[in-house]
Amino acid sequence: MKILELWPSGTGDIGKTYAEMNDILNIIKNEIGVDLWTLDAIWHYFTNKALQNRIANGLQNEIDYSVPKEHRILHDTLNLVISGYKNVPEESIDERDLRTVLYILTDANHSKKIDIIDGSNLSAEIKNEIYQHLNRVHNGNESGKIGLLSEQDLKINISKDAQSDFANKIIKLCVKIIDMEDNDELFSIVEEDVTDNVHNIQAPIVSYILHFLKPSMFPILHGNNFSKLLKYLDLKVKDINSSDKYIDNSKIIREYRDNYCKFKNYWVLSDFSKKLDNPINLFLEKKAGIKMSENKQKNIILYGPPGTGKTYSTIDYALRIIDGNVPNDFSERMKRFNELKDEERVKFVTFHQSYGYEEFIEGIRPVMSNEDDENGEIRYSIQDGIFKEFCNTALSAKLSSPANENREETIDFNENFVFIIDEINRGNISRIFGELITLVEPSKRIGAEESLEVELPYSKEKFGVPDNVFIVATMNTADRSLVELDAALRRRFSFKEMKPKSDLVPIDVEGINLGRLLDTMNSRIEDLYDSDHAIGHSYFMNVRNLEELNEVFRNNIIPLLQEYFHDDYGKILYVLSRADDNNKSHFIYRTEATSINGYRATPKFKFMEELDKEAYISLYR
Amino acid sequence: MSVSLSDGILDLLKGITLEAKESEEIIEIIQSKDEVLNRYSPIFQNKNIENLSRDKFSDFLKFENNKHWTGLNRSVGTMTADMKNLISSLKLLTDESKDLATRFQESTEAVKGMGPAVASAILHISNPEKYGVWTGYRNRV
């Protein structure tokens, strides 16, 4: 009940708390139609197995995304500091240098950090560069902040006398690994050094240093949520606060990541652990479709097989990005979405094979010199494309917004614009975006730290993509897999997988469990082909009776399977076969092979036009 | 009190219910309901509480017998140290003529070691249609 935020507000008095809770339990009992004994068993399942499954599935679906700006700065600054020590003689490194490395990780105030860095043995040139990094943050030119640990986190169990020697060792280790490739050799080197050199500092600190030097090799072991996450994943790590165990624990985590996950950067893992603050989101995200953290992702592609609600979800994304919330009622959502389209804050386009740069950015188009005059001559003018026009509108809104003054790292929903590209993989990306693909990169947006503008080839105007433009695109994996996607596009977009959700389809249509029917067909398709060619839930969501189900199969499912398997009836037969016999199906029958002029014709397969309830049930039972 | 559950929460709970009912562990718990209630419900009726023995009470707290809750018997020794007090407190707990919040509070305060999980499980067994079990964020992973 705490997960669902249904826990009584209470006064700490357990009698009142129980009485209130009991009322809520009885309401839930009546709403979902189970008795209280069963309801308690369901809670048990919910808070254990179901949560564990959601956590594992959620994590396994995470992919590498742009690390937030504040952490990129931390990464850059720490790498700068360590690189600076390459040129500092080992014998001169002392405890002041250790403090410099460690304080970069903390949220200590600006002047304190400057003082500490000033006292280090780094060269004046490197110090200046570091100050520039820190000043950018301090002066508000950079919206991120440096530091993830508090000063109190810096616990070093070592006498002051021994700190110079220790500083020397730890910095030497960092210098040794900073230019190494991410491979097992690096892991072994750190493993050898780490036990001897770093056991005097807490593992979280070690892990932060190593992580920001090598983000895909070393996880950050810090925080209660992270410990909980490891427990839910059933990873048998030992004492995550002990730096002696850091490498062993990292190996366990790495094994899990490499076996089950798509991401490489361990920042994704740490970021994911924050979800355990509100585990309910792990259940609700499935429906809501977007999390707040995704608002920081400027470019996102929703990918998945047909019928998984990708295009439908773009509405939710647009509303969440612009309004910060999504109304529960669908008609309200549509109403608001249409309003935003009318206000030109949302633009929806569909890519196709003949879509080009001219339509998207700008091009030369013929126009009549005088439309009223039949003899008017045709002349050619440069006209803005849909994306350029949209960006210009967004930029005007951004520049006129009062929020533009004194900007902070907050999302100002009022100035966000959403450009939706349906079927992005059906267009020729290089042809449509041209050289502008670079400009959509979050760090190259107008307003970002590496803001970039290019001169457009026709108009010779300067053009950039403002940072209040969000691109939400969809991609059908049955058309083209993620792997085949233009590499330039892949690097610049975050990806969100949209899987078939059998829990969204009716479970009892004249006795047929459509959820199980869908799951069964999809697991067979996955056996034969892959999950990119699964069948989406949307085909079944509005099915209310057997007649409608027959229609869906006749008009959607069978043609889809024929397309997937190129009319290979053996495979289609397997997908639609009876659960008790993979060679038999109620859906397909074989016509008699007839003889034509003495030649025996090839037997034909046909689909049953109408099926009864048992035919469908036999598929999964 | 009036609590309204949002459509989102209701949909979620319905979805979880379907999922849970496919779990072997949950199926076992659900299937054992009648057996457990038939065995223990009479024992925890208010009118019968006076006859409660230490052994019967202790047996109920064991998972092997209640088939549902682990950990209820953690403080069984403390709870049964004073059987007279335990019986009178359980009598109070199951007294339908009194306000639920008050009897729940007073009985759990009176018996050392009897927390809300045990008290609510007993209430549930005594009247399964009316009382649910204290359920927080129980992480047994």
C-alpha cells in the first residue's frame, strides 16, 4: 500500500492506522473482486515478485543515453585534473592533491574548491582550465553543478602523515588507467592496485573516481537505493561500502549487465536506482509512457513492432513535455493535443521515401510571379521547410520568454515545442537532415554549451536548433531493425522500446483470453524470427466478441503473418498451431492437390474464414 | 472514510491480480484458504478465545500451518509468556462491540511482541469477510 501511496496518513497511532487501512482494503477488495485472503496474497506478490520483475525488466530495457550535463562536467573536470597529474612529478604529489581529486566530487562551495585546487601541485595552466570549468558553473553560464558527494562523505581512514604516500598511490593509479582502453586488462590492473592502495577510502568514493574516469568499466556503488536495486536483482554482492570488495562487486554487476542489459555506461544503472524512491512508477510507466527524466532527453525514438501504441504514445510525450502532465481522460488528451497543434507548438510529420531536405529544411520551389495573371512567369524562390519553420517559431518563443533570463537547470514547460516524426526509419535520414543532423544533438542546440549554427546552402542564413525543441519519433521495427538505422541518427537519439502489452487487452472475450493468445503467438514468432516482428496489443484492445476477433484475424493478423514469413505456411502454421500439437492448426487447412493435364498441382493452404471459440483457445491452452 | 482509487491504480491492481493468480506460490496460498480458515477461524472467535491454548496459538503463527504469513512467530515466546494477558487482549481485539481503532491499539499495546501483522492476521482469521491484513511495503525478496 505504501508503493501505491494508499498508506493511511495516520497519526502514528497503529489502531487508527489499521482501521483506516482496513477500510481501504475493503474498498480495493470490492473494486477488484477478490476476498481479503486473496488480496493479501496479491500484496505479497505485488511487493515482491511483481516489483522484482518490473525492476529487472525495466533495467534490462534501459539503453545508454546522454549523461546529464552536470555529470558530464564532473567527468570532464575529473579527467582534466587526472590528466594534469601526468606532468606532476610523483614525488611531489601529496595530501593536497588527494584533496583536490576528492573535492572535485563534492558539492563543496565554489571558493573552497578554488582554494583547495590552488594549493595542489597541478600546473598553473591546468589550474586555470579547471577554474574555467568551475567558473562556468559558478557564474551560471553552465547549468550543471559539480559534485555528487557531500563533504561528510569524504571519510579517509588514514593518518595525516601517511596521506601523501596514499595520495601518490591513488593518483598514480588514476593516471595509469585514464588513457587505457576499456577492456579486461584495465580491470585486472585496477584489481591489483585497488586492494593495496584504496582500501583506506570508502568504496563510494573510489567508485565515483573510477566511474568518472571509465564510465563503462566501473559502477558507482553508492546509496540505499543502489543497495536495494542490487538486492532486487538478486546480485550477491558483499558490503558495498568496502573498497576491498569493490572489484569483486563490480565483477558481479558487470556480469549481470553484460548478460542481461543493453546499456554499457554504469551511470544508467545508478540513475535507474533512483526509481526505487517511487517504485509505483515502475508499474505506471508502462501506461503513462514517459518519465520526467525523459524530458531532459531532447531526441527520442519510440521503437517496436506494429500495433504497440508508438504513434499513440507520442501524444502523451508531447503533453508531458509541454504541459508537464497528461490528463487521464483520452478525449481530454486529444483536445489538448489538438490545441497545441493549432498553437504550432506541436508539429506532426510522417517520413516517407520521397521526403527530402527541401521539404524538411529549405529548398528552391517554383512560384508564379503573379498568380492572377495567366501569363505570369514561373520564378523560383527559396522556401523554408517544415522543421526550419518550426525551429524558428520555437526560437522566437524562447527568446521572448521571461524564463530566458537567469536560466537554471529547470524545465520550463511553457517554452517547450515538440516535433513528432512518425515512421522516421522510412525516410532517408541523410537526405532529409543533411548536415543538420549534428544540430539536433542536445549539446549543439542553441542555448547549450557547445551551441552550433551552420550556414544553410540555399538561403545562406545561419541556422541552429533551439534547445526547447524536442523531437519525438516512432520507428516500426518490423520495417527495419534498430541495427540498420542510420548510425548518425542512432548516436543522437535516445531509444524507448515499445513492447506488446498483453495486459492491456481483454482477458475474457466469450471465454477467450486474448492476453494469453497474444503472448503465445508472440513467443512463437520470437522463436522463429525475433521480437521486432511481434504482434502489437492494439489490434486486440477493442475486440468485444468472437465476430470482431475473427475480423481482426482475417484483416490484420493473418496478413501480418503472411508478410512476416513471406507466405511460408510452415512457419505461419507453427505460430497458429494448437498448443498440444505444433503440426496442427484450426486456422489453416490444406486444399487437395489436384491433377492438371496429368501434372500434380502443388497443394494450397488456406485460412479459415470463421473460427469458433475453441479454435482460439486451443492455440494457448 | 471515503477513499477513491484512480483508474490508473485500479487498472494496475487488476493487472497485478491476474498476474499473481498465475504464480504458483500465490495459487498455493489461495487454495489453502478454506483449509486454514476452517481450522483456525473457530479458535479465534471471540466466544472461544478463552479456550485458546499456548500450543494452538503458537501453531497458528507458523507458516506451515497458516500457509500464508512467514515471520508471525518471531516473538511467539514473548507473546505467550503471559497467556492470561494474551487471552484477555485477544478477547478485546475480537470484540465487535468496540471501536476497531481502540481495540487494535489497546490489545497490541497490552501484549508485548504482538505487532500489527499478528493482530491483523488474527482479526482476519476471526472474520475474513471484514478484516484485512496489515500490509505495508513488505519486501521479502
